[in-house]
Amino acid sequence: MSTTSADAPERASRGTIRLVGVPMDLGAGRRGVDMGPSAIRIAGIRPGLERLGYRVEDDGDVGVPAPETRDPGPPSARYLEPIYHVCNRLRLRVRRTLESGHVPVVLGGDHSIAIGTVSGVAEYHHDHGDKIGLIWVDAHADMNTPDSSPTGNIHGMPLATLLGKGHEKLVGMGGFVPKVEPRHVCLIGIRDIDATEREIVKASGIHAYTMRDVDERGIRAILAESIGHVTDGTAGFHVSFDLDGMDPTCVPGTGTPVKGGIDWREANLLMEMVSDTGRMLSLEITELNPILDVKNQSGEVAVDLVLSAFGKRIL
């Protein structure tokens, strides 16, 4: 997808994007995603956004302790305490970014960081009397709780947490529950769900689109429908994009790959349609594991997606 110089003047009026890295792998089952933010920066996210005409501030990384320096705590919610503190710090950074009139782009890190990101976005708009929508792209539903999780890894619980289900310490972050209403949530690309979680998703009230739905209906129809759900009565929506939502042939650098995912062109169309709405409030990219990657291919894909979400076009 090439970008012409004509993009810059058109996009310059959109203001400032603030990057926040969260090098956290406390919520995952294997090491490596803590290097994700660095890989995305190395792949050129800042100059790419600047070429589109945006002013970009890099707010650095939220401090995250190494897993081997902390007690994992209860097996049903491993590393609960440090994850809470990291996500709470992230919540405050995201909120301050929105208060400054800037757009937060959060670079992960495992998907448990979404508890902090979405809490910050939702809190800011909640205080202004508004609700937010949520587009969640993932191979997994991320709707387990400590009672249902087979692993105790919190990166499998963030969406449930944001919907008000799970450990009270995480659920209550920001002082209100839920962060987003089920009718304003669209989960896209799921294809690897355990039996208990399947029932949780069915009973949740969210809009869930499996890869069969993507195959049968096409990503354009699903996005058009999803955008209707996440913008109905909201201030706008957050996009939480787990790179394992894509097929491993496109994104080899992720710790939980599942074959049969969204391809490169579908993912970029998704982000282009998000951009077309002008209603995206914030964005995060998660679960990039450079240890498993090939020449930072997945980091470059992550940058492609971010640029498409902010207006990169073929013509």
C-alpha cells in the first residue's frame, strides 16, 4: 500500500498521536512479547505516521517488572498484582493523553494490557457522560475468568474483565463497571475457544464473528455491521488488535498462533474502514513476539495496520 505526499496536508489537521509502549508478558504463557513495542518502533511506526502528516509523540514505555522477579500468586490469575499495577499506570497515561486532545496508540505486550488501555479510554468518556464502543480482533475470545480459565493466564481474560466479569481488583479499575456494554462490543476473527468459554461468549450479549463468518460474509460486510454496533449511541470506539487474529503465515511472530486467520489484505481493509468512519478514539496492537518472528516481518505488519487505521491509502 503506497502513500503519496498528498496524504500529509489532508491528515495534518488531525493533530497529535501519542505512542505508549507496554513491554509486558506477565499475562502470557511464554516469554517474548515484552519486546513487542521495540519491534514496532524499529519497524518504523513513528516516521510512517509522520509521513501521513501527523505529529507524533513517543511517551516511552510503562514500567513492567520481569516475571522472574515477582511471585506469580494464585494459579487462577497469575501475576495478578503486578498486572493490576501496570494496567493502572497505563490507564492514567491513556486518560492524560485524551485530556491533552491527543490520540493514544498503545504498543504491546500481551493482551492483558487492554484492561488498562480500555479502562483509560472508557473512564475519560464516562466522565463526559459518554459510552464507548470496542472492536476486538483476536483468534481467541479472551473472555475467561479466574473461575473458568484452564491456564490462569490473564491475557485470556481482558475482554471479560472489561465487560465486568472476573477478578474484582481488575474489574473495578477506574471506579465503574462495566467499561463497555456488551451491545457495543464486536469480537472479530475468533477460531480457538475452549468449551466453557464458548458458553460464556454465547451468553454475553456481545457481537461475535467467527472466521467462518468472515469466510462466508467477507470482512467488508462484517466491518460495516460492526461499525454500526460500536458507534450506536457512543462517543466512538477503541480498536484492540491482537496480532494472532491474523493467519500465522502473515504474522509468524506471535506466541499463540492459530491457522486459518485473517490475511494481510483483510486486516488492512478492516483498518481502512475503521479510518473511514473518523470515529476511532484510540488503538492498540498486542501479542507481537519478536523471538518467534522472521526478520521483524510481524513488526512491519503491525505498522502497516496502524498506518491504515490512520489514513494510509493506495490512492
